[in-house]
Amino acid sequence: MRLILLGPPGAGKGTQAKRLEDKYGFIQLSTGDMLRAAVAAGSDIGKQAETIMARGDLVPNEIVVGIIAERISQPDAAKGYILDGFPRNVPQAEALDAMLEGRGAKLDAVVELEVDDGILLQRIETRAAETVGGPRADDNAEALAKRLKVYHEQTAPLVAYYKGKGTLRSVDGMKDMDEVTRQIEAVLGLSNKKGNWLKRLTGKK
Ligand code: ADP
């Protein structure tokens, strides 16, 4: 299954992607995590990305598109993956379309986590306070305001983009984490499949 998780910063994309990875084996590909790893490693990409990320802006498209193109061509991505934090604007979405088309692959679904801005600020303050080793460089009020602005201006148009393609599924990201997971499984038809598999195994009808 090839999936995109779409939603504002703090919507829970990372948490839900991890759960789907653990449960179904689709690997989580988070451009934010990859870029943070590049920053930590001090690579050329990391050096280019560090200050941009810290202020809450988007890293240039050619960098993230390059990272994703490289990553999805690796063998472990063949079974499927969950894109978390990519694409973040229409040009990135178009680049992804071209990449998939070139590989003869298609996207199964785009799951949008709908969350109000008011809750996001609260969630990110909690996350900043709870992060072991200190908060992320961009989990502060100023950078968050910028990330939200960037989300609304550049990423939110992807909702219409994928709606137009018929792949968009929306879930209520303000419910508790387990309920959000259930809703995602439901819109992807995973809960039924798993149920059927269990029924076959146990012989129950
Ligand atoms: P969040 O969803 O909480 O904002 P992420 O970990 O997804 O956090 O991203 C952190 C930062 O990494 C972004 O603010 C941006 O600077 C950079 N980044 C991540 N993904 C992309 C992307 N697809 N395009 C450009 N920049 C990105």
C-alpha cells in the first residue's frame, strides 16, 4: 500500500504512521525525520536544511524530492510505504506523480488528518516539554506560527489536488489516538481485511 498522510504540524501524522508501520509493515518515510538525521550527521543536505527548518520554512523542493526518489527505489519500499510530511506543496505532489508513473506504481490513498489550529499549538507545546533531550529546534511559538502559515498557504491546497484525483480520505484528527487509528483503518479498508483474516484463521463466521 502506498499512502500519504496529510495534515498540519502536530496533527499526529508521525504517531499514526508509526502505528501503521508496526501493524501492517508499510514503512514510514518521514521527510522531517530524514532531514533531522541529515542535520545531526552534518551532511551537505543537513547543512543546507538546518536554518531553514529551524525557522519553520520549507526546504527546497529539489532536495526533498531527491531524498524521496532515492528512498522509494530501495528494496524495502517495494511492499509499500507511508509518506509522512511529503508532499508539502503542489510541485512536490506533481514530482511524486511523475516518480510513481515512471515506476508503473500508483498511490492507494491520501489520508487527511483534520485538526483545528487552536489544538495544534497546545499539542506542540506539550510535545516540546516532553521530548527527551530537549525540544526540536522548530517546536517553539515563532517557528510553529511559521509552519502553520506555510501549511495553510502551500500544503492545504493538496486537499483539493487529491480530492480531484479521487484519492482523498479525511479523518477527524481531534479524536484520541486509538480512535484516529481506527478511522484510518476504516477508510483504507484495513479493519475488514484484518477481520476476515482473523475469521479465516479462527474458523469463525
Ligand atoms: P511537522 O509536520 O511537525 O511540521 P516535520 O517533521 O514533517 O514536522 O517537518 C519538519 C521540517 O522539515 C519542516 O518544517 C520543513 O522545514 C522540513 N520538511 C519536512 N518535509 C519537507 C518537505 N516535504 N518539503 C520541504 N521541507 C520539508
